[in-house]
Amino acid sequence: MALAQPLVKKDDDRDDEAEYSPFLGIEKGAVLQEARVFNDPQLDARRCAQVITKLLYLINQGETFTKVEATEVFFAVTKLFQSKDTGLRRMVYLIIKELSPSADEVIIVTSSLMKDMNSKTDMYRANAIRVLCRITDGGLLGQIERYLKQAIVDKNPVVASAALVSGIHLLQTNPEIVRRWSNEVQEAVQSRAALVQFHALGLLHQIRQNDRLAVSKLVTSLTRGSVRSPLAQCLLIRYTSQVIRESSLNTQAPDRPFYDYLEGCLRHKAEMVIFEAARAITELSGVTSRELTPAITVLQLFLSSSKPVLRFAAVRTLNKVAMTHPLAVTNCNIDMESLISDQNRSIATLAITTLLKTGNESSVDRLMKQITNFMSDIADEFKIVVVEAIRSLCLKFPQKYRTLMNFLSNILREEGGFEYKKAIVDSILILIRDIPEAKESGLSHLCEFIEDCEFTYLSTQILHFLGNEGPKTADPSKYIRYIYNRVILENATVRASAVSALAKFGALVESLKPRIFVLLRRCLFDNDDEVRDRATLYLNALGGDVSSDNDGRDLKEFIYGTLHLPLVNLEASLQAYEASEEPFNLAAVPKEVKSQPLAEKKAPGKKAAATNVGPTTVTSIGETYEKLLASIPEFSEFGKLFKSSPPVELTEAETEYAVNVVKHIFSNHVVLQYNCTNTIPEQVLENVHVIVDASEAEEFSEVASKPLKSLPYDSPGQTFVAFEKPEGALSTGKFSNMLKFVVKEVDPATGDVEEEGVEDEYQLEDLEVNSADYMLKVGVSNFKNAWESLGADFERVDEYGLGVRESLSEAVQAVINLLGMQACEGTDVVPSNSRSHTCLLAGRFIGNIQVLVRLSFGIDGPKQVAMKLAVRSEDQFVSDAIHEIVANG
């Protein structure tokens, strides 16, 4: 009994149990010494199995064995074939597979494995097949091919599955041999054993996967009911989905092939098959509400299942569906509300985020009450998901910003890690930018947060934002106290940020300048160099001659502006600067940017930018481009940048040169920025430039270009071409592009570049400048108020026929994409089976002219779509231009 007591204590002490490992502290040298037991005349099967287990553990932990060590262990292990112990024999198979002996060593065990492959013991046969196929080469495989074919149709399912799985692995190295097994694999697909049928179907599909017609025939034959294994049925559903996707790309048939089979699988007795079919239906391209309904009904039943895995699978699938078809999921809202209190926090988080996507404006308050109790029970990673969903909801229903902003403010004051707090702060900043009415309350919440903020990064981020936005509010003085508190109470980094924020208030608000002077003078006695230097700099700037001209524009440019130099280049120049009598020369820092600026990336299936704004917003991307263009002398006189488009790919993936282009729109210029990447390591490109043929864009004339001096391997660079167009005109056209450069070979060993080069060229895809490029997506929080405030002075109304469309939703999206405007109040989503719809759009036309559009759609029986277009703007020319775009589109 005394010996048993420590075991009882160990069971009670869970922490110790979690740390305990039977392999703790084992070393390779000691285990190799123990491996000598394989050479004993009287083999101890149990001890040999333990030593093999330790060797396998070391291999799987990443321990490397030298060739000599691996060879010694391999030859010692081969002696264990004389043991008749089945457990040890299985361990021998495993260690031989893991050691992967070389070709000259394989011959040692080949005869033993082939003998086992023809053994009467099924366990020996199955494992011998797996090991032989793992270690053998193409030559030996031809000798045992006959045995493998027999094994595929063996009556024992373990042996058949071993041969089929080996075939799947061999298909990667010896495809021509495996393809000769098609008849046997086809026979195995009809097996009654579930696992054999599953493996056979997987191998048969891989054999035929490059023949689209053969895959279609396979799916057609098997969907008639010959597949009994639930696992194989799941595979068949995936292959069926693939055939549906490929057929929809090639044909425009109204009836979707194999849809009836997928719908029939929803009534299968196996839950995994039901779920796989439901998921496949929801992921069909262009799926309609009628097609979705049976899948949603099945998933709704899974929401109330007693099995957590089914509830999780269903709610995760519904969460994805809610991104594209929120109205189809609304019937499940009651069931999902009950999952908010689910013990599994992953399920609860998915349920709440789905509800936030599908809920309407009237349900927001009720959801917020439920979330408040829910947030304290989940980990930070789940809280971040909820915060992002709330941000999207607030942008969808701007009128509810008070409720949602208060909620974000409350959770901001609770305990949490950096990533969680950063997600909340980013959300509040985005809401302030996108919803003007939320600015005052949002800034107040942020001011309260920095009083107790423990994260330096967040404090500096908020102080920077306060410095930019605070002076523009109705009462900027109320923020001074919060900022100066940081100078007194925080670390040096935050104190320096606070000094810069104070200076911005002094530069923009004349009445506050004397008070700012007093506070900045106090900062001169700070014990940190950076804080003192900033205070001295800003005192001289605010009180010196720099503010005397141009109504203080020079001062604002100094405080708010930038160096117009890439920081990477500045850092490299400072590191290369050697202290001497000559001062550091800023003008000598190269202005050419070596890395691409941030590019706006939108995930597929998501809506317009305003409903899915991330921390890197369109504003910050625009600022990046504006600084880049201002640093190039050829373009510095073009004025203020109006808009930069997302990158447009001009080359296919995996080509030797990757090129995309960003269209920068100015008042009477368009600058094309070609982002180039060289993917060939043995080459460097010099004098890289793009020859643009604008013969199909008659209103554009080329005025400037900036070639790229050098483009090394995998180091992105930019070349530019600028065009002039009539000021204010809606100029459109197509541009042909040819990339020209000088190729110089690079020695891979030394990296030396040859002096002589060869001129070459590379044809790029054509590029279009269209009417949507002259429109900036800028939403309004309250469309009705904005519509009334614009008035009817420059209103224009007309009706148009849009022809035959598959659905009303397709027509709505086509017009939105044509105009390039922002959908407001969620009106881009068309209810299912709706015969009419109203869509509200907002934007700013080039020249910063506000435009509002009200679209009224109707669809009749033959799917003819009619549209009434009403436009209000600040300029009659713009209202007419919108109608002209639609008429010509």
C-alpha cells in the first residue's frame, strides 16, 4: 500500500501529471547504446520495442542521425525479423519506414518484406505493403506490382486499404505504374468495406483528376447510388462540387447539374454526409435562395444537436453564408441566440458574430445586452472577432453608433491583452472617420482610456489621432488636459508623442497658442532628450518667423507635413554617414522607393470598403501614395491627389515578371504606377520602363515618365508614366502596355553582374481608365438628411432599361460597379424573391463634389430589369455625367 500512495498523489496533482513524460531527458547517444540489445542472441521483445519507441520519438522530435548512425541502427533492426512477436514486428515496420534506408541498403530487407507480403498473417501483409512502397524505387516496384494489384482486391479490408493508401503515395513518384491499376481500383470502389471504398475512390479520382471528362463520368456513375461508405460519400460530394464549378464556368445552363444529388444527400442517415452536402450547396457559385433553403433548414436542425461538433460545424457554415446571403440565415436567428450561452466558447462566438451580421436595426439593442454578459466568459481571441463584427454592424447601421460606441467604450475599460485592446481602439478610430456624428463621443472615450492605458503603442496612436482631429472639433481646449497628463505621468515615448500633439493644437487653434506655450516650456526640463528636443523645436516653430507668411500655412506644413523621404532610405543614409566636419545633407538621400507602398486588398465575397474597413484604411493608403508621388519632381506640380485605384494585375501568376498597376487620378492628370517584381534569380533588370500606347485613349497625352534604374531579383520597384487630360473631363480609354528593359546576367555564386546586357521586352495586359476611377467611395451616415440638404437644384431623374438579368441582385451590383459609388444603409443587399428594390449610393466626384444617387429597380417575368435613376449633386455637370455613364454603360 505504501508504494501506491505516490500514484494516488500524482492523480490528484494535475499540474505534475501534465508535465510528466516517459521520454523526459532521453538523449540520442544513450538510446543508440541501448540499441545494441537488437544484437543479443536471446531477444527481449518488450525491451527491443521500448528502444524502437525511443528512436521513433527522437526522429519525430527533429533529431538528426548521421549516415553511419542510421546505417548501424538499420542493420541492427533487420535482425529483429527473426522474432515471432507480432507487437515487435509492427515496431520494426515503423522504424524501417522512418529511417528511409538508401537504395543499396533496401535490398537487405526486401526479401523479408516480400516474404511478409505473402504471409498468411493479414497484419504482416498490410504493414509489409506499406513499408515496401515507402522505401522501394521504381525498378523494384515493377517486380512487386502483381502482388499490389492482388492486394487491392483482397478480401481482407486492412490489406486492401494498405495497398490503396500506398498507391496514393506512389502516384506522386511513379504515376505511370499506378495508373495501370485502374481496373483493380475501380473494382475496389464497389467494396462493401467502408474504408476500402473511401481509399479506392480517393485513388481513382487522383488517377483521373487531369481528365475533366473522366472525372465527370466517374461522378455521374457513382451518384446513382453505388457508394455506401459515409466517408466515400463525403469525398463524392466534394468531387461533385468540383464538377458543378467547372461546368458553370463553361456553360450558362439554367439548371445546375448534380444539384438534385446534393439535395438528396441532405436526407442521408450519416450526419457527416448531411453536413458535407449542406456545406457544398452553400459554397456553390451564384447560389440562389431557393437552392439554399434546404441546406439552411438542415443546418438549423444541427444548431439544436446535443453534439458540440455538429453545433460548431453548423454555426460556422451559417457564419460564412451570412457574409453573402444574410437574409437567408435570418430564420436561424432564434436558434443561434440560444447558442450564445453554449458551454463551448467557439460556438458561442460564432453564433454572436453571425447574429451581428444578420440582425436588423431593431435587434441591435437586444443583442448588445446579451453580448455584455457573454464577453466576460471568453478569451481575448474570441473577443477580437466579436469587436470586428460590432464594427461592421455599426458601419451598416450608423444611426446606432451611440449604443455600439458605448459598448466599445465599456469593454475598453475592462481587463484584456494588447491585441484585444488594439482591435477596440482601431474600431473606434474607424467609426470616428466614417461616422462624423460619432467624432465627439469617440474622442472622449479615447481620452478616458489613455488615462489608464498600460500599452505604449496604443497611447501614442491615440495621441497622434487626437493631435490630428482634436483641433478640428467645436471645443478643442477640453482635450488639452488629457494630453498634458501624459507628459506628467507616462514614459518617455508617450511623453514625446504628447508634446507633438500639443504642438498641433498650437498650430491650428490660435486662441490656445499662449496656453500651449506655457505647457511646452515646462517640457524643456524633462529628463529625456527626445522630449526636450521636441519641445524646443516646436517652441521655436510656433514662436518664430515660420508662421508669419501664408496665413500660417508654412507652420502647418512643418508640423503636420513629412520629410517626403522614404524612411528606409533615410535610415540607410544615416547609418552610412560618418561623423565629420561636413553636416548631414538631407538632399543627398535618394527619393526612389525600393519597396511597394501598402496596397488595398479586399477579401473575396466581402462588400464595399466602408462595410469592411480594417486598421489599414483607404485614407492611410491614399496618404502613402500621395507622399510617394510628391517626392518625385516630375509629378510634384500636379496638385492634390484625388484617388488611387486598387492594384490591377497586368501579368498572370507564376510568370517571370510580375507587374501590376495603380491608377492615380489628379484634376487634369492621370499617373500610372507600374509595380514590377523580377522573379528570376539569375537576372537583374536595368532601365526598366513601360511603353504605353494611348491610341485608344484619344483625350490623353503622355507628358512625363520615370524609369526604374535597376530591378534585382525579388526586390519590388516602380516605374511611372503620366498623362495629361482636359481638366474636369470624364476622360476614358484603353492603354496598351509593353515592359522594356535591359537584361544582365548575375553569377549565382558571387552575385556579380555582367557589364554587357541585352535589350528585351515583355507584353503586358491592356489597362482601362473608366468612369468609376473618377468617383471616390464616401458613404453618408444618414442618407435621407444628406439628400434633403443637397436640395433639388441640380437634381436629374431618368429611366433606363437594363435588359435581361439573372436576378435583381445582379443588376444592382452591375450599376454599383459601373458608378464606383458606396452603397448606404445596407441597400446593396437585395431580399430574396424580391420583384423591386431601392438602392442608395453616395460618393465624391473628381473635384471633391458630393454626389447622391437613388436607384429604383423592378424586374418582370421574362427577367427584364427597368431602373429609375435620381441624382443629386453640388454641380449640374456632375448630375448629367452620372446619367451619361449609365446611358453608355
